[in-house]
Amino acid sequence: MTKDEAIAAARLTAEWQGWRWYEPVKATRKKPFFSRHPIWHVRAGVRNRSCDFEITIDDATGKVTDKHYFRR
């Protein structure tokens, strides 16, 4: 899975949840110590120290494993 694919999957998830999509977007690929597959953390509305939401995507399957919306 590429960075652009992870961002596209996160955008679809956000739209499905009814969350607003704000730029800039930050996508980071990480390999957790306890997992076989790398994961993508996609954050939208990234500002100084916070973001509007974070979506975690499994790199191997492309499935969303976790999602959080941060209310302000």
C-alpha cells in the first residue's frame, strides 16, 4: 500500500463517518514491535500539536483497524 492509497482509504472512511476533511494531511507508515504487518497512521487537519482525526490502516490488507475523532 502506498502513501496515496492510505490517504485515499482514510478519506473514504472519514466521508463515511461524516467527518470533515481538512488539509494538511500527514500519513506515517510504522512497523509495530508486536505486529507482523506495518500500519499507516493518517491524520487530517494537522496543526501545531493536534489533529482533527486519526485513522489507522493495516498496510497488508488495507482495512481500517482504528479511527478516532478529536472534538474541539
